[in-house]
Amino acid sequence: MEKQVINCRRSRAKAEIHSHGGRVTGWHKVLPIVYATHPFSDELWPSVEIMEVSGDTRQFVRVSSIDGCRVIWG
């Protein structure tokens, strides 16, 4: 994917999250992935819980897709 396309997807997702009261906390440098906190209202975007394994610890992470950008909720 071209860098311009990735940046466009990221900025659309960021704008969507900010417009509904969420907050973007970071993003991946190469992939269209954004890390964010949920808005205080109900869940606006469908999300899926996936298990993330880091060393010996396992945790469930909520993941959504907004305008072609993967959003990892923290």
C-alpha cells in the first residue's frame, strides 16, 4: 500500500473518532493501524475481541475497522 493511502485512511479514522468524543493515543508507522480510547457514549462501531499473547500473558483487545483503518481500542 502506498504511504499516501495509508495516511489518508489513518486521518479519516482519526477524524471519525475525534468527532464522536474518542481520543487517538497513537498509530503504527507502516500499517493503517490507530490506537484509541472509546468515546463515553455507546459503542458506535462494531468491534471484535481478539486474544493478544505477549510472552506468558494473555489479554483480550477490542478491534474495529473504520474507513479501512484498523482501530485498536485501549
